[in-house]
Amino acid sequence: MHQDRAFSPYDGADAPAVVDLWNRTLGEHYPLREELLRQNLDRNPNFRPTDAVTVRGGGRLLGFGVLGRYRGDDPLCRGWLNRAWLAAVVVEPAVQRQGIGAYIYGRLVAHADGISPSTVVPGGGTHRFFPGAPSDLPAAQPFLESLGFRFGGKVHDVRADLASFRLPAKSQRLVGARALEVRPCSEHEVGNLLNFLACEFGCGWWYHADRFFRAGGAAADWLLLARGGEVLGMARLHHPGQAIIGAPRFWRHGPGAGGLGPIGIAKSWRGLGLGLALLHHTLAGLRDRGVTDAVADWTDLPAFYAKAGFASWKQYAVAVR
Ligand SMILES: CC(C)(COP(=O)(O)OP(=O)(O)OC[C@H]1O[C@@H](n2cnc3c(N)ncnc32)[C@H](O)[C@@H]1OP(=O)(O)O)[C@@H](O)C(=O)NCCC(=O)NCCS
């Protein structure tokens, strides 16, 4: 079946052809920019060319797949060393259902040191495209199930039109009444913010924030809910002025396209309405930066976001072990 097919590790020179294949296959729902592909592969410090595979036949690219790995030495993220994330498998529509997708997966796992199918997760990881199996790609879940993955819950990307958003007075009062404030993080507070993320939310959010700052991201693109110098909550803003493409901006690139995430409140301060108040302040911050179309990615709390005018935009099935 595969005699006329050539399977090779990814090479940076493949990027335009991969983008073309991707956009022909799933671009209607997930239009890929070369910049995002290169951010997740070529400029990803965890990435090695054998983590991805390209398939050629008849002189053109027919398939592509990538298995994300973590290759850092951060003590907090040690648990990721023996994990892998199946970030994407894409097969040219004209040659689907010929076993190419399954072969790509088998080859990626076979070339991954220390990884067995039981330690692979579909979606997620340090440089993801999706949090799970996208429900608007009908082949995704059955294909992944055929590889042995089982699915349980669902997560959402939620979206809101901010064109007429105004910060509710109630949210302003709630923050002020407790002598708290919501303000941009300053450069000298980045360490505090990272500590807060590590202590309250663990390695995932910490890792992505650390990577953001190492890549030259601005402290002011994070809002802090603070009492004096003490961090009680945070939210990351995504807007078109940023070089780093965060997940809320993966699939939209108009002038007003942005979003938020992660957003969170310290455990001991939850249940007081401060989460919604911080979300409202975050939306005001996005408006100030020209964002009119906001996405919050990868949430299992669509009802929380609905209180601020968001509706579910994309859904992803998440795997269970
Ligand atoms: C999903 C995708 C990669 C599958 O590639 P493929 O080469 O057609 O898959 P295979 O031929 O290896 O299929 C293996 C098995 O997966 C299942 N499967 C694949 N596509 C399916 C579909 N459209 N409907 C139902 N089951 C499907 C079947 O069990 C299949 O075995 P079978 O053909 O013997 O019944 C391809 O459809 C694609 O590129 N889709 C768009 C992108 C996408 O959804 N990617 C997945 C998540 S990132």
C-alpha cells in the first residue's frame, strides 16, 4: 500500500506545503498560518524533526503528523518527560481511509524514545493546536478512537463580541470594596506572577507563562488582581499587537481578534464574585487594546463565561485513560 509513498521527518522547508495541505483539508474550520506552524515546530525548543512526519506521493505532500514532547528540565514539569501529545494528523482528502493516518501515528510513536501508546494524549501539550478532538472535524474522534483513545468530557473555546462592552459598575465596586485592584503586571512583578501560577495552578499555566516571558512577551499583557504587592488573581490578554500567537488567536487574525486565557483566582479568594469581576476587567482591558472579537480557549466552564456574554464557539472531546 505504501510502496509509492515516502515518509520523512519534518524539515523546515516543508512548512509552506504543510500549510497548504492543512488548509485544503481543515482550513475551513482551522485556517493555519505558516507563522503558527513555525512557532509550534521550528521555534519550539522541545521540538525535534523526528517528532513530525511528512508523507509524499506522486510528487506532492499527502500527509503530515506531529507528536509533541517536552524536553525541558523544569522540576515542576518533570511529569511531562514520559508523555507525548498527538498534536495533529492531517491526510489529503483524496487519499483518506487508506491507512495513511494510522501509519503516521504508529510511526511517530515508534520513533519517540520512552513513549508508549499508553502515555500519549490526543491534543494539549506545550505547543498545541487543539485541546482534544475537534467536534467540527467529523473524522477526528472516530479516527482517534480507532487508534485506541477513549473520550469522556468536552471542553470549549468560547467567543464574545466586545464591540459594545462596558465594564459593569458592580464589578468595579466589588474589587474596590475589598481594597483590591485590577492592574497590568509590571516588569518587576513577573517573578511574583510566575510563583503565583506555579503555587496555585501547577506546571501547565506556569510553563506557558514562563515561555511567554522568555520569548520577550510584555508584562503588561497580564492583568493582576492584587492587594498591594500580593497577587490574588491573574489573566493573560491576547491582542493583535503581540508577536506570540496565543491559542485564542490561533484561528482568527482580523484587526479586532484577540482574547484571554488563562484567567484564575487564588483558591482562598474564590466564591466571592471576584472571578467574574476579573473577567469583566479583562474584557475592558481587551477593549482598550482594540479587541472587539474575544475568544477564551480551552475551558470546561462555558456557564461562567456566559455570564460575561460569551457563547460556545468550538467544542473538543477530551480523552480519558
Ligand atoms: C482524521 C484523518 C487524519 C484520518 O486519516 P486517514 O488516513 O483517512 O485515516 P486511516 O485510513 O488511517 O483510518 C484509520 C481508521 O480511523 C477511522 N476513521 C478514519 N476516518 C474516519 C471517518 N471519516 N469516519 C469514521 N471513521 C474514520 C476508521 O476506523 C479507520 O479505519 P477503516 O478505514 O479501516 O475503517 C483525516 O480524515 C484528516 O486529515 N482529517 C482532517 C484533520 C483531522 O480531523 N485530524 C485529526 C485530529 S488532529
